[in-house]
Amino acid sequence: MRLGLVIDLDTCVGCHACAVACKEWNTSGTTAPLTDYDPYGAKPSGVWFNRIRHFEVGDYPYNKTINFPMSCMHCENAECVTVCPTGASYKRAEDGIVLVDQNKCMGCNYCSWACPYGARELDRVSGTMKKCTLCIDRIYDMEIPEEERQPACVLTCPAHARMFGDVDDPESPVSRAVRERGGYQLMPELDYNPTNHYLPPRVHAPIPIEELKKKAVRKVKEWVNRVVER
Amino acid sequence: MHPALAVIFLTLFSGGGFGIMALTAIVNDLQIDGGLNPLQTMIAVILSLVFVSIGMLSSTAHLANPKNAWRAFTRWRTSWLAREGVFAVLYYPFAVLYLLWVFFTSGTHDVAGLILLNLAGVIGLITIFCQGMIYAVLRTIRQWNTALVPANFYVMGLAIGATVLAAERIIVGAPAGTLVGIALALLAASAVMKGIYYFWISRPGGPTIRTATGFNRSTVRILEQGHTFGTFLTEEFGHTLSAAKARSIKVIMYIFAFVIPIAALVIGIVTGQSAFAWIAVLSVVFGIGVERWLFFVEAQHVVNLYHGRQQC
């Protein structure tokens, strides 16, 4: 089993709700707290497991805004685990989740150097490295309803842009989505083999705006708009 | 990369310290320039221990949670950082036993002494290799992911060691001709090796913002980094240096690390003035310190691609 996330770049609206839900759940979770520095001051900063960047892809007029959420990719070749001198970082054999044992970490930052995706952040207060746990304290919790046994980011996403599941199972919804939508891994040339995949934006047929202009209804509408404006 | 002084001091001073020990072994094995007498040997070994200890202690200052530092020896099967720790600690008993041996028997190159000395020297050299590999294994940092990194650490550690030993001989007024020659050769080799390294990393390569986002056939620009102020990632990996500034700092580095030590050692051996020997040592340590600072600042981690850098 290889648990991970599949993120749909077509539907992500960049609202940061996943990051906020992550912070809210995990600040009282297994690697709690997610310390904030100067939260109400001039230089607010702190530990987050999930960060959303925004890119412009292509050149005008063929450009597009891509909202890009990133958290731990739970890589198959997790170099962060290989380089860890204390054994604090480990990858679970049963489901592939990469975790940091907060009782063993000495805060040397070396694992964060080995991570190409910026998934690991040092908590200056506890002096330990913290990262996405894939909400391990939710997904295996038998006390909550089965449909809620998903990471907080996935549950909260209003655009349903995040999917959680087993990418090893070829018939799981995440594997199907990756197969059908051409899902890909980030920076494959580094050979980390991340579990998380990204679904590219769908290719839509261009909307024929010239056709619309010819329609009589539209002409009337435009005339009314002009008149009303005066 | 953030040029943390603690990590710069680790490789600078422990590399130099292991270099002193390796050169002491070579000099006493082969009796170069008549070998070091017991007092000179003890000074050299103590200097090596002091250098290595400065490096090791400053590296613990880099830890955010040092109470778990003892665990760093446990994962030597996979982690070069753990291996470095194991070998660095293993160096101490051999170095200290040789120091005691020389102190009590005054035998600098009898069989028992030489065994201890050479073991300490070899363990030191292995530790330098481990230190280089800590950086060289990181595929995330193109400027570090090269065999030139451990090679540079070796030649510079040995250059510091040879300069210190040659200076020691000049200061005590003992014959130092061959030792100065070794130091000059190692300093020149270091300068050339560093030149090869700078040539190597100046070629663009590695991941780009396109492969980082997966939009391989489009231009990709950052619109918004998604945070109000800095993050751990921008603090740790965001440092850069403009090409013009890097060039002028490299000129200064070359002058202090190689030109001044070479000139000072030559003048020192010709005139016998110990001041020049001191200048050589201080200059080479400062210069290679600047080199280590550049090594960090010039390293561009691929996470910067997600903060808008087009290429690292």
C-alpha cells in the first residue's frame, strides 16, 4: 500500500483552505504544535505542512493561473529518511507514509536539505523537524465515521481538487484519476519517485465568442447595457 | 543555502585538524626534514585535537535540539552524517593515545607510536571523505552533487595541515625545506581544484521551474509565493549572491587562501622570520573559511524553483 494525495490543478481555486484545515488539525495532532512566530506582528511566520503557490503558465493571451498546493510527497525514494543520522525520520513499510519521530529528532536540518519539495520545516521552539503526516491520526481513527477517515486537507477542499488513496492499487480512484487524466510527478529527473501526483488542467475547446456576437439577443442586450449606462 | 557559521566551522576546522594529523603521520613515517621531535609532535597533535574539537563543538551549535545529538551515531548504515560522527569520535582515542605515548616515551616514530599515529591519520582522512559526502549525495543541490566536493575537502584539509606544520617548523627554527615544498604543492593543488569546481558549477543544469511544476512546454512564472513574510524554506534556502559580488569575493578568497600563504611561507623559510609563518597560518584558515562560506551561499536548492527561481 502506498498512501498519498492526487491534486487536481484544473479545479484548485487557490483558496488556501487545505493549508488552514491542515494547520488547524495538526496543531493539536501527533506532531503538535505547529508553532507560529510573531503571528499578529509585522513579520508573521510559522510552521505549515501545506503551502500553496500561484504560478502563471504560458504567455498572454494563452496564459493561465495555476494554483499549486504542495505538501509532503511521501516519496518512494525518500532521501530525507536515508540521510537522517538519528533515525528520527522513517518511512512506514505498511503504507509508505514518511514520518518524523519527535522524540528522536535533533534538529540538524539535514533532511530538509535532502527534500526537493520543501515539505519539511523546522519548528524553532521544539527544535525538531515537522512535516505532513497524511493525518495519520485521522485516517486510522476507528472512532470517526469511515467517510471522515481522510486527511483534513482533502475533507475541507471546497473544489474537490484533492484526492486521497492508495496509488499502488490500480483500481483505486486516485490511480484511475492519474491514469485517465495524465497525472504526473514533480521533478521526476531527481528520481525521488513521489507518491503524490498532480493532474494537469483539462484542455477545453475555445469558447467561440465571434459566433455569439452575431446573435440578435446579444445585440439587444448590448444596446440595453449601453442605454442603461447613460 | 544559509551560510551557518556553525557548519562552516565544522568542515573548516575539523578538515584542517585531520589534515594536520595526516601530515604529521607522513612527516614522522618518512622522517621528512628529519621528522618532528617529541615537542613538535605533541604541539602538532594538540593543534590537531584543538582544530577538530572546535569543528565538532561548533557543529553541535547548529542543532536545534542537541539533547538528541547522541542518536546521530546510530544510522551509520545509510547516513553520511552519522558516519562522519562515528569516525570523528573514533579519531580521538588514537590521537590522544599517540599524544600520551609521545609524552611518556618520547618515541615519535617507534612501531607502537607509528601505528597509533597512522590510524589516527587514516581515520581523520576517512572523516573528511564522510564530510564531503554529506554534501555530495544531495541531488537537490546541483552545486554540491559532485565528486569534486569531497576532493576539494581533502586537498584543502591537507593544505591547511601542511601549512600549519611548515609554519610550526619555521617558528621553532627547525629545518622545513621539504615541508614548505609540500605545503606549497598542496596550496597550489587546492587553488587548481577549486578552479575546476567553479568551472564545473558555472554550467547551467538540473531541474527548472518547468520540471518543478510539470508544465514542461510552457513558460512558468511565479505570481504569488503564498506567504506573508519569510518561511523556514526562504530562510534556509533563499540566500543568493550576485555574479559580480561572487567574483570579487572569490578574488579575495584566492588571495587569502592561496597567494598570501604561499608568499608568506616562501619569505618565512628564506628569512627565518616566524611572523611570516603566523601570517601563512592565519591567512590560509581565513581564506578557506571564506571559501566554505561561498560553498554554502552559492549552493542553490531546487526548492527555490517554487519561490520563483527559473533555474538553480
